[in-house]
Amino acid sequence: MTVVHESLAETSDRLVYAAMAVYSLAMLALGAEWAFGSRRFTGATVSERALVGAGAPVATTDAPPPTRDRAERFGRVGLSLATLAFLLHLAGMTCRGLAVERVPWGNMYEFSATSALATMGVYLALTRKYDIRWLGVFVVTPVLLTLGLAVTVLYTDAQQLQPALQSYWLVIHVIAAAVSMGIFTVGAALSVLYLVRERAERLRPGAPSRLPSADAVDRLAYRVHAFVFPLWTFAVIAGAIWAENAWGRYWGWDPKETWAFITWVCYAAYLHARATAGWKGRRAATVALVGYSTILINYFVINLVVTGLHSYAGT
């Protein structure tokens, strides 16, 4: 590696650490808004801008409109810091790619950092259309944890790819999988928050909350999952085509392939049940979280513990 490439690799590492520091501040600010902010949503009486979009009326309750108090300023600062951290994160991954002269998702460290970047990018994109700042702390926290794991446990020096990965399908298949993981993470956060909100509504109907109504959170979770499912389908198909190019067969029931298919089946069942059987609410959220658990198994257990044709992914 040349001096220039080494310098870019070091710059990438510094930018990722800087992003982590700013993500930490964003998490604290968004958490402060949650801790000290007013409860502006009520149960089923809310007309949620968070669900319908930017052109819809803002959620209303019997209480006066919330003032721009200190907690709201914390929230706005937190969102600004999250945006700054995202830009630092993006710059860090760009420098990593320039350092190795390839796309920066060729090993688990790079894939983890890219997935975290996609997660934050999806959230920030959604905030442009929906009033979902309330989701921020539940997105920034897993992003920060993922980066912490990446730089402490999964870190790999900038280097060239193994021969099996030297293919244009790396660009197509892996970025589709990384972005899908990011969107699935947002969907999982929404599913967990739905379960929390639904339980609160059952125990204390009509009580104010910092979350929109359970129905609104459930429908937003459905939209996120419905959007990402075709992308995950494409990632699985692209992986099969790459497998044929690399190993001479489209499918061999390798552990990673098998768990990718299990994930696909779980989310297909989720969408099918909602579309045909009218499943929503707790049952749908549970299926979605089962699907996300298969992603985590594939990511951690299959990559790091199980031996297979994809074992190089753990390096």
C-alpha cells in the first residue's frame, strides 16, 4: 500500500471515530428530549403527521400545542448532530474505499460500517417526509453500537480483496444486502416501539405519550418493511447469480445462503399475512422481529462461528 493509500486509510479511521463521538452526542441530546420532553400524543384520537406525511396536519391532543421548550431544542440539536455524524461517517467510508481502490464493504468491518451508514441514511431520509424525530434515539443507539463492535472486534486493516470477492457482483449484491439490513433495523425499531405503545394503550387508554398511536406506528412499520422486501429479494437473487459465477452453481444450501432464504421467508410471511389474513398489531410485529432475529443470526453466528463457503466474510 502506498503512502497516499495509508494516509487515506488512517483518515478513514479518524473520521469513523469522529462520527462515533458525534453520534454519542446526538444520542444524548435525543435521549434528553425523551427524558424531559412533553407528551404530545394521545391514544386513538391523534391525527398523525408521522404516518401520513409532511403535508398532513400535525398531531393534536386536548392539551395546548407543545411549546419550543428546552427539550425540543435538545431534539433539534440531536437531529442536527446525527446529520453531522452521518456526513462524517460517509466521508470515512469514502476514504476507506479510496484507500483500497474498491467499494468499502469487502469484509465484516466494512460491511458493518456500511450497514450502520445505511441505517442512519434511511432514518434521515424518512425525517424529510415524516415527523419521526421521536424515533431518532432508537436508531442512533444501534448505529453507535454497530460501529463500536466494528472498530473493536471486527476491525480489519485496509487491504485488497480475496479472489472470491473480486467481482462486480460485490458492488451489486453486498450493497443491496447492506442497505436492506439498515432498513430492516429501522423496521425492527418501529416494531419494538409498536409493542411498547400498544401495551401502554391497553393499560392506560388515552394517556399522553411521546409516541404516536400504536396503529400509526404499526402502519409506518409496515410501509418500511414493504419497501425493503423487494430490495432484499433482489439481494438474494444477485447472490445466487454471483454464486453461479464464482462456484458454478446458483444455490448450494451453504449456511449463509440458507439463512438469507429463511429471512426472506419470514418477511414474505409477514407481508402475506398482512395482505391476505389481515394480520396487524402484535402478531405482525412478532413475525417482523422473528425475521430480524434471523438477520442477526446470519450476521453474527453464521459469519463468525459456522464454517462454509462464505467463511471469508468474517475476515
